[in-house]
Amino acid sequence: MSGPQSTFDYIIVGAGSAGSVLTNRLSEDRDAKILLLEAGRHDRSLLLSMPLGVAKVFRDPRYNWSYQSEPEHFLDGRRIEHSRGKTIGGSSAINAMAYVRGHRADYDRLPQLGLKGWSYADVLPYFKRLESYEAGENSYRGSDGPWHVRRGPYHFELFDAFREAGQHLGYPKNEDYNGADQVGFAAHQHTIHRGRRWGNAAAFLHPALRRKNVRLETSAHVTRLLLEGDRVVGLEYSQGGRVLKAYAARDVILAGGAFNSPHLLMLSGIGPAEKLKNVGIKPIVDLPGVGQNLWDHPMITTVWSRIGESYIHRNLRYDRLARSILKGIFLRRGFACEHYSSGTAFVFSDKEHEIPDLQLFCRDGTIAMHEWFPLIRKPAPQAISINCAHLRPESRGEVDLISADPRRAPRIVNNFLSSEADRRALRQGYKTMCDLARSPGLKELLAGAFWPSAQLEGDQEIDSFIRSSMQTVYHPGGTCKIGTDSMSVVDIEFRVNGTQGLRVIDASVLPLPIGGNINAAVTVFADKASDLVRGLPGLSRAEI
């Protein structure tokens, strides 16, 4: 059944991290009509807005695309979970709220790929424009932007122990890894404000939705782009059992992320010609880079038995938790409104590296933690988790079509650990986590290894453990990379090569891995790109 047609200036596909920013910035021109399409539902649930709710929504299929990779050759044939947000705010609505810009070198290498105007000095003013940092403004931080960022809680004994252990390994305490230097052990920074998750929807989209020139449609699954020759004039989407069409006078902008944006391009005949033919799609634009260059941050986890009861364990008892939730609802403070990552660290897998290539995470408990009450439900074991992510892996994967049916999920192959350098880095990451656990500070809180049940000896044992347990930190990117070479999908103004009226602005355009949680990088790319789309001059370079 077909529905009515509408015409707008801009159509944005995806109300996630990038789409929220783009809608906000483009709608500042009150004469521009904007249609924002989101396949997921609205974000009104308290589980999405209250920080403690992340444990409940992160794998909830109501808010998650719940993608799975193909069996991974280098991971003993295991499939890897890929959680991606399917709601207003996208992955920023279900993630761990971590705010990490990456290392300045991540941006300084972009001009070498032809991206003039994307060095660290060029993007820093945008980072500052976006944020309101609780510690105040300085040369690196902003204080009056819409995106609220706060430092993680310092009142946990585990945080002090984590930083003390880091000093024993020769790393400094770092008060702001988003400032002058990234190296060291620090409190994680989070996008939380007045007891609520302050993701991209809260910071950027909800204010934009108050404008009369913005129209949001939820449960709207875009199935294909509409082309006249090489020009994209609109798109088709399904909603409530109807097939609808919408047209764009200026641009259709894909902001669906590293999996959904290349998927939609290929469904529309834009991508590697031979692969499209293999699933019965007629190639319209032969663009070999679509879906290629997939990267992500692989992560391994160790769990250690804990001495003594943690603050989190105490507060997960049903009666205490109920009081905390009520306090969070009415007073916006307390246990339900906090984040319990006790710290993060940026360290080296090899002393010869110029910048840190491993990120550590430390927190009380495990993913198995749950509510409990005496004689009714046993609590999870007292434990401490230490995780290690490899920030700049060499391994590259791809996103492809399984069929021409838009309802079928894309085919995802990561090729994690296909590089010896990647295997070596995570191997050293495991050794670093064990060294931390034995160091003064942490060792006073630990009763021994819980998982793996004993410290592994020898590289073969470590490699086997990594292959059998490695997951991802859910930071995919690169599948519609920006650049100037033959495998680039978008040019330096985010226009899809070989087309007119079509841009991609989201994590898929990031050509190389970012050194940390990537939501901040995606957000700044969208903000700076919005100036390009509007033809506005960029912000002046920072003098640092």
C-alpha cells in the first residue's frame, strides 16, 4: 500500500549521534524544511534517560539493531555481537555515556589523507563549541555548549586503587585525558547532566524538534534511495504497513552509522558492481569502497574476585534499589543517576609507540551483576572487571548484502586479529592487566583471578584465551570512508562520489580508527560537516 509524497530541503536518514547534530544545525536556517527519519521508536523510556538504565537497555531489542557478525575466522569461528542503537539518539541513547575525543594525532593525520582543514587545531574549536565541561573552560575545554560532560565519580576506593596501580607501572595520574595529554590513568568522563543521560538527542535533537521546520518520523525504515540518473532526488521508506516516498530539493544525508549507511547505499545500487549483481541488484554507481574498510576496537576482559563488598553490590539489593530509583526520578541524584566506571587509562603496548594504543577500563562487578535480595535471589559474585581495548587495529573487515531484501540485516565480517600486530597488542594488553592486578593498590582489593580462573602462562595460552573470548567495544566505523583515493566513498565535503544530492555523515566516513570511545569524534565530524553543507566558513583554528 502506497502513501502520500512530500518534498523537503533536506532529508536525514537516522536520528542517532550524527543525525541529531545535523538536524539541529541545519534547522537553524528557519527557511529550510527538514525531514528526519528514524527506524526505531521514541526515547521516552526512563530506562533510556536514567544512567543506571544502561544495563537494561544495552541489549534490549526494542532499542537495538542487535546485529551479529558472520563466523570470524580468527576468533575460532565465533559470531561477534554488534549492538547499535535503534531509537532517537541512536547508539548515544544506549551506550556507556563515555566522552573521549581521541588523541590529537588521530586528527593530525587526516590532512595526509587529503582532508585539509581537519587537523587537531581545526577540530578543537568545534569540540569546545559543542561541550559544557563541568570543570570549566580552558584552552582545550568548552563551558557553554549544549553537550554536558562531567568527570566520573571519585568517591570509590577502586578508583584510587586503580590509579595507584597505574603509577606503579610508570603511568601518571591524568586529570583530563581530553586535555593537553591523553596518557595516564584517569576518571572516565561522561555525558550526564542533572542525573540524566545527556546523549546526542538530549543535547541536540530535542531542542531542534521544537522548531517548526523540523519533522520527525519514527518507526520509518528507509528501504531505498530514489535516483534520476546520478542524482538522488529522494527516498522510499516503510512505516505502519505503508510505503511512503519523500523528496529532497537539496540533499539526502545518510546518518545511519557504519552498518546501515553502506547497507542502504548498496540496496540502492550504489556500491561494488559485482557484489550488487551477485544479489540481483542493478548497479547504478560502481563505487568499490562502499562497505569496505570496516574497523572497530577489539576488547578483552579479565575478572578478579573482590575482597569486601562494593558500593554497587550494596545498592543493587532490591529494597535499596527501589529507593534509589524513586530518588533518581524525583530528586535526580543518587545511585540510579550515577555511572560506576571507576576509571580508564591510555597506555602503550610497546614502549616504541609514540602515542598510546591501548585503553583500559576498570569497574566493580561484571556484566553478570543483577538485582538481589536475601533468600529470594542470590547476588552475583563480588568481582572487579579490567578490560583492555586495542585502539588502532590494522585488521579491516567489510559490510555486505546478504540479499536485496531491505528487511535482511547486512552481512558483517570484521576479520579481527587477522594482523600479527593486532594479536601482539592484545597479548600485551592481557599482560598489562595482570601486572595491574598484582600492583600495590589493586592487589589489596583482589582475592585472585576469577576469569580466566588462573593467570595464563605463555603466549599460546594467552592467544587462545583472546581468540575464544574477545569481543568489541562497539565502535565500528570506516565503511563509507572520506578521502581522495580510489576506495573513498565520500569526498572532502561528504558528497557520495559519482552522485549528486547525496551525502554520508556518520561514523562510516571516519577513515581510520579513533583512539578511544568514538561518539565524541562522530559528533564533532557531524558538527563541522554541517558548516560545509550550509556553505558556512569554518571556525578559526586553535592556537595550541
